[in-house]
Amino acid sequence: MMKSMLSASKLMKASEVKAFCEEMKNNKQILAQQELIVKSIIFKQNEKAAS
């Protein structure tokens, strides 16, 4: 089983992280879109590994 880890491209201040999390919590559509993008990337990686 392949494990993946998402990482931030830049370090964020705690207040920035809190604001980002609050925005995601209030906007479920953006969160759902991000989830679909990540799932599709993982699915493609798993397909490549299986072949």
C-alpha cells in the first residue's frame, strides 16, 4: 500500500491557517471540489502502480 502525504508549499502563520480552515468550513462546495481533485490524483497514482 502506498502512503501519500500532502504538504504546504509555504509556511503559514497560525492566524492564516485558522482563517483558511474557517473559510473551508463555511464553504462546503470548495471543500468537496478539493476532495475530488485529491481523490482523482490518488486514483491515478494507484492505477500507475498497479500496471
